[in-house]
Amino acid sequence: MAQLIWLEPVYKEMVWGSELWVISAHQNGDCKIARGKYKGMFLSELWNAHPELFAIKNKEQFPLLVKMIDAKDDLSIQVHPDNAYAAKHEKGSLGKTECWYILDCKEDAEIVIGHHAKDKAEMEQMIREQRWDEFIRVVPIHKGDFFQINPGCLHAIKGGTVILETQQSSDITYRVYDYDRLSDGKLRPLHIRQSLDVISAPFEEAVTEKEITYMDGARKTNLVTCPFYQVECYEVKEEFIHTFDGAFINVTVIEGAGTINGETIEKGISFIIPSGMGACTFGGDMTLICSRPF
């Protein structure tokens, strides 16, 4: 019988704060299996050795990456490429489509989503002339907000924000502006040429419509369905029994505590429900973010 896959997160200290790669098989942060039958294996090894646990066809690598990002300071103004651009210019890497669930943020918090240039020519002029206040689009955020960030979308998390990020398994980021910030005494490199190639202009916001389903023991909210993943939020009350059909499911507990199949889980814990697990019995009072690949 399939067992839950428990993982050891990969911690990364950054110039602006920290990242915890909680579910990852990427070469830059490959999680180890923490316990159970496959303890000690890397997730990438498990993916290759036991494809039946994941039930994904025509994928050479584990397709998703889930992070917790704790931004103490502003991240760089940045953009990510799509699959086609990354495959051509980044040694066959996947592109980076991602989404953010705001776990916590300071009062009056904001993020960067998009820009104000009317076309590619004006976008390049604004970037070359460093007209950042005029160029960058800033929006207010609150705990529980959700954003889909497609390739080509200029974006940045600002200080005082904690997010759960679900993304394609890619580590390709193009920095447009980094506040002239130093790392090890040197300016961090920018990627102006690549950014000009991939930033979409004019900006078009990704629209997501939340679909709510009331189930016996839980409320399910579909946050986004895109070509690469589906992300759902489950608010569990007392007992909730559910079978996840199809491919594996990434799970992160973002609020509360409880159990799954008799094992204790609490806020901050992430794990994988493998394909073919069958009915899972949840108990307690907690909120889960679940993602599956497409």
C-alpha cells in the first residue's frame, strides 16, 4: 500500500530574507525523504525509481516546486521566462509559471504585479532610464490573498510578507532592478537583455476565479487551474475523508493542526500524497493548500 511521502525542507538564506523549499526535486534544492520506506532518498531519486507513486506521463523531471518565502526586505523587481524561452536560452530548463498565497503580511503591505508601460518600446525606455516609480505597478495585499504570476509578468514580493509559492520546477529568474543592493560586497547581477525579451507589454493581469465546493467535513476552494498545475485550499473541520484521484498531491498545512490517517500534522508541515493512496482520513481544525501537476 502506498505511504505518505514526508520530506526534509531545504533552507536557503537570501540577501532579503529566507526561502524554505518544502517540496522540491530541483537540482538546486532536492528534498530528502524524512522517514518511512524510502527514508534517505532524494525526491529526484524517488521520482526516477518509482514513477508509479506519481502517475505522471511524459515528464522527465518532477514538475512542481513548493516554497515558503519569508521576505524581511524587498525582493528584486524580476520576471521569469516561459518554457520555450527557457528551453532555448537556459540549457533546456523549464520556464517558471508560479502562484502566491499570502500566508501573512504587515499592515498596509504591498507587492509588485505588472507595469504601466503601454508597449514594448515604452517599457524598454522606462527600464533604460530607470524610471522605476513611473514604471512599476504596486498593489495592496492582505493575508489570504492569492495571485497567479504567469511568465512575462513583472513582479516582486516586498518586505514584511510571507507567502506559499507553488511553481514549475525552475530556478530561472531575471532581475530588472535590485535597488543597487550588495551581496558579498558586489552589486547583484541584473538581466536586462533577457528581461526585455520576456516581459509582456502591455501588462495583462492573470484573472483567477475562486470556485467553492462544500464537502462533508471541509470547504474546498479552487484557487487556480492553469496548464501546469491546479491549486486548491481545503478548510477541514473535524473529520474529512477524501480520495485524491489521478496524480500525486502536494500538501502544506498553513493553519491549525490535526491528523492524516492517524499521523499528526500541524502548521508548516508539507508532504506528498502519492498516486493510488486511496481514501485519506483527515481530522482536526486546519487549512491545507494542495497542488497537483498537469
